[in-house]
Amino acid sequence: MVKGSSSDRGASAVEFALVAILLVTLLMGILEFGRLWAIQGSLAQASRDAARTAAITDSASAGESKFTEVFWALAPSLSDTLSGSTPVRNGTVGDEACRWTVTATYTTRSMTGFWPGDIPIRAQGAMRCNG
């Protein structure tokens, strides 16, 4: 068995340090993206359910309650700012163009610290009046 010189071991340590930095950065990016994607999915599902509930009951308050119930059930560990989850009716009931829409925005911060500042995530749900 041939022993490597000490300069070979030092070169290996430097190579490992360079590769490790890239791998850790990639791993943190994957974790951050996955978290944001999961939040967006929860926000979209809650928006669709809220629009559907508002359209069936013709009640904005019922839709908003449904949004809160669904979003926090899907994402119980989140604690950042949620806004705009109130359903809005566009048109009058009976018109073909009548729609209930919910546009919600959830503002969060980076979990890893790679992205400074707030990260707004938006989702919209829409449903024809009377389901």
C-alpha cells in the first residue's frame, strides 16, 4: 500500500471543501423551493375550496371561513402573513358571467436565509355562481 504525500491529502481536503459548498447550496435550494411549492399548493387548494363554498352558498363569509379552515389544516405550521382570502362575487346571480373569485396572498420569509426580504405567494380560485 502506497501512502500519499501530505500535499495530496491537502489537495483532497480543498477539493472536498469546494464540492461540499456546491452540494450544500444545492440542497438548501431544493429545500427552500419545496417548501414554497407546498405553501403555494395549500394556498391554491384553499382558494378553490373557498370559491366553491361561496358560489354554492352565495355567501362571502362562508367562503372565507372555508378558506381559513382548509388553508390552516393543510399548512398548520405556518405563521406568516395571510391576506386577501375574502371571496368576491363578480356579476349578479343568474348571469352566465357571474363568478366568485378568491385571490389570496401569503407572505413568508426564506427558511434558509438565501433570499432576503419577504416572499409573496399568490393563488386564485374561481367558481361560477350557484356551482
